Amino acid sequence: MQHMILAFITIGVVWYAWRNFKQLGRLRLADVDLSPEERQAKQMTYVMRIVFCLLCLAVLPFAFTLITKDQ
């Protein structure tokens, strides 16, 4: 049961990272009216979200082990 919960959380994090990755790729086509500074700020927002998701994926098994260790 615990592995199922971890799998669903992992699927959610990967899905969120994938959505941000797709938005990052479409940024130049979707927002042609943005200035270069605004475009770069949006790019950094998407990149930081992706990095956060990767960090969550790295920490998630360890945190989940600590949480469920007592049970």
C-alpha cells in the first residue's frame, strides 16, 4: 500500500515537471509580444519549477522511508 502511495505522488510530480517542460518549449511561439527580459524571466520560472520537481523526486523516497519507518 505504501508503494502505491509513493507511486501516485511520483506520477504527480513527473506530470507537473513534464507540463512545465512543454510550456518552456512553447514559450517562444506562444509569447511573441514579450520583451527579451520578460521572456527570460518566464523561462527561469519554468526552469526553476522543473529543478524543484527533480529535487522532490530525489528526496521523496528518503522522506517517504522516514515517514513510514515507524509503521
